[in-house]
Amino acid sequence: MYHHQLLPSKQLTFIDKSAQLTFFIAISFVIALVFSPQNYAEAASGKREIREPEAATGYTEKKAVFAKEYMIVAANPYASKAGLLMLEKGGSAVDAAIAAQLVLSLVEPQSSGLGGGTFMLHWDNKAKKMITIDGRETAPKAATSELFLDKNGKPLNWVDAVVGGKSVGVPGLIAALQKSHDSFGVLPWKELFTPAIELAENGFIVSPRLVKLLASNYNPGLYTMPEIKRYFSPNGVRVKAGDLLKNPKLAKVLRSVAKEGAKVFYQGWIAKKIVDKVQQSIVSPGLLSLDDMKNYQAIERTPVCAPYHQYKICGMPPPSSGGITVIQILAQLQGFQLSQYLPNSIQAAHLLTQSARLAFADRNKYIADSDFVSVPVNGLLDSNYMMQRGALIDVQKDMGQAPAGTPENSDDLGDDNALEKPSTTHLVVVDKQGNAVSMTSSIENGFGSALMVEGFILNNQLTDFSLSPKNNGKWVANRVEPLKRPRSSMAPMMVFNKDNSLRLLLGAPGGSRIINYVAQSIAGVLDWQLNVQQAVSLPHVTNRNDLTALEQGTDIVQLKPALEAKGHEVVIQELNSGLHAIELTPKGLVGGADPRREGLALGK
């Protein structure tokens, strides 16, 4: 495991450099594709998203962590330590989650931050009640369904849609954190900001992962948008692993929000800075307004839940598709008894991919922001409906592209073509009282829109909408509409025992593959009796109703010939998740951090 040093190795300063011409964004994108032949070929075929949310940056074996009283698992050691500090002070699970997420905004800026959004599940152990908080971004009031169409009515190319102001939605993270703290916080709001402020002012040691992502040519805006370029390349030299990087602008923002609360972010000087940056972007100026910021609200929503064997699985409702789709994948397989197969067997891989085909077909047709469209949630999760869908699975043969089903109370809609690639982070916390948080946060693409304002990166979440408002003449549920929240695949989940006690909490980054990663990990714990570290370390197999992907460099690639014999079209590629999980057992807490990233489980 990579361990952060605490002492600075080099002081970095910042100077201005002039902005490059806008068209170099497109050139950078082409270069990135040229140097990634697999991505290019698959993108050209239209069979998959252009690229993964974040490039893989290595694999480090990790062992399960055990604790008796409390635990946090987050995507960076700095964040895990900040959360643990709050738990040590007697803070709640929400307190720890807030402190950790604020640190992630600084040390893992490519994945989440103040300029993005979040979905949070909270378990109140005393009241035995779970709620969800929707901190998803919203489209500006001035946005229309034609936002991402060119002058000829055709969807924009990905690079033209994602970089710059047009793709930025109202950030929801701070509002969601404030809402959760108002209900479940124990420590003072201001105290939760201390670790992030100190790190931003004094500097943090840049991790190898961040440096590799910066060098990957992943987001062309890194080289063309002035502020983000200056930050990561002070004096014209890209930061290196082990450098000390300071962010005084972010420290100022954090101090202001710590003192004045979310109001200053949405109605004060910070809101004005965000809106000015979006509207005056040198690339694709956006529509975000001060009124959009002022009127934003984080929303408490009822979780989606369904039985799986003797357990109850719960997740985030729309506008996330994660909860429903993960539940469907597992519930449709109840009649097949996954437990009788080995985790990396041909039978397990085949069944998971077939059920995922069915679930993704429903997802792409029906799931969107339920405040704007009628989502047949009860129909999709009806036990008879899921059993009927599962009956379509042939254990001997790949079904090919699955059609959507017809759940009760569903409308006839067009299929979605959203280029969803959330660059995302996930954390889980259990406090001393048994309260728990499972929270996934995102700015969408790696390094978001590449617009940086006051030390944090703004999201490009509006590209999670379908770029085309209609498909074959039918309205797409997930089309752009004013004030609407784009559909997401983020899937923070909780699993409960028969007596309604909490058994497992987990989630992951990974674009729309989040759904596959989380479903496979839940099966690992519940069906294959693995501990959570073993479950999140399983070699990945995914299918989003397209290709069956096997994780490069793992034993599961050996299944390729057998899967192809069943009719699968198989690709072998990097499948870079970032799963984090905590299991509650009679002996205490067990934590697992994905070996594919730099996360860390800590507890007492």
C-alpha cells in the first residue's frame, strides 16, 4: 500500500500562463484516442462509452481491516484519517463522512468535490430507519432539451459537450452535507472543516494515482483551461508524486462555508464566482445563473428496497438508477442460486451478465428524475415482474441485446444515449452508536468540466442527460429539462438482515459499470460468503446490455473462450472500480478497500 509522507518534499508556487486556443481541446481528445487503440475501435463501433471514467493506475493487495467500535473506508488515506479523527472525538457517521468528503475535494479532485454532487444513504440505528439524501446537480432554468444538439439537430461530440461551461449543473454536495448535518450531526459544523482547511493551507503530498491520471491525457481541458492548468502545472511544470501541493483558494472557500454554512456557497460570493466562471468560460459558456444557485435544494427521498433471499437490499431511488438496477440484477437471479457456483466460474459470470442485460435494458428506458417523469419504481421492483424477467435467462446461451420489459404503470419511451462516465468516489462509515453512511460523490468525467473556480473543479454532470431528447420519435425519459436532475448510476447500497439489523454497506465509482461492480460484490458477501475485502477484490465481469467485459490482468480472463462458446462478445480491458465496504458481523466491523485504488479502511 502507498503511504503518504507527512513532510514536504518540495514547495510549489503558482504563476499565470496564457490560455491555449479552444480548438486544441478537440486535438487533445483525438490524440488521447490515437494512443488508446482499444478505446478508439470501441468508440467508433458505437458499442460502448468512449472511455472509462478514470484510467487504471495500479493494483495493491489489501487485507480486511477489523474493528469493534467504529470504522471508515474512504478513497484516500488523508480522507480516511480525517473521518477517523471525527469518530475518535465522538462524532457521528455523518460528521465523519463530511470531514472525509471535504478532504477528498482537495486530495482526489479528479473524482469529486465542492463543484459536484452526491447521493447519501443514512441508517439511524436507534430509530431503525434509513433515509436517502439527493444532492444531485440540477440543470439551469434556462436549459432546454436541445442543449447538446448542434445547429443541425445532431448530438454534439463528447468533447464538445463535456469541456467548459455548458455541461455544468448546480453543485449539490455542500447542500447535501449541510442537510445531513442538520439532522444527524453531533460535532459542530465548523469543526468538520478543520482537516481539509489545514491540508489546503499547509499542503498535501501528491499521490502517484493523481499524477498518473494527470499524465494520461484523459481530459483535454487539463491543457487548455487556464486555472486548472496553472494549478496542476505551477511554473509550467506538472506536479510529481511526492510534491507538496497547496490550495489557498480552496482553504478560503472552506473557511467561509465553515463559518457561514451552505448559504454563502449558494447565495454569497462563492455562488457569484461559480456563475461568472460558467458564463464566461473560454469554451462553451454555460447557462448557470445566480437564481439557479440560490434556489437549489438537497432532497430527502425514500429508499428503494427489495428482498434478496433472507436479506433486504436498499439503495438510492431516482434520479439514480443504481439502486433499482443493482436490486434487479440480484433479484432476477434468485431462482438460480448463485451460491452453488464458484465466484469466478463460467456459470456465475454468465448469470451475472445475463441478468445485467435485462436490468440495463429497463434502466435505459425508464429511469430518470422522478420529479419530471413517471418512473415505474414499484413495477420495476415487483417480485413477480423480476421473476418473469429472470425466466428469460438461458443458462446455456447469451441472450444478445435484451429488450426492456413492460413493468406495471410504465410509459412507452425512447432508449437513452447518455455518455455517462462519472469520475466518482465512495465512502462508508459506521459510528460507535451503529449509525451508518454510504455515500457516493462525483463531478462526472475525470477532472469534470475542467473549469476550476476558487480551487475546486466544477462538474460536467449535465452530460449525464441523454444528448438526444428523442429516440425513434419517442421522448427519452432522461432528456434535458429546466431544473431537472440527470440520471446517475451511482449506487450507494445497504443490506439488512432478516431482523432489520444492518449487515453490509458499500458502493463504488466506475461510470455505469458501478452497477455491475456493486451487484457482484454483494453476491460475493451474501452468496459466496466472502469477507468484504475478498468481495471487492473479485476480478470484475461486466455487461451493460452490450459487450461482456473481463478484467484485464486477472484470472477471470480465462473464461473468455467458454463465454464466447455461449455466444458472448467478449472484451478484455481494465475495469477500474473503487469499491469500499463495511460488513457488520457478530464479532465486529470488517472493512474492505478496493486494491485498484489508494483507499484505506481505518477503525477502532
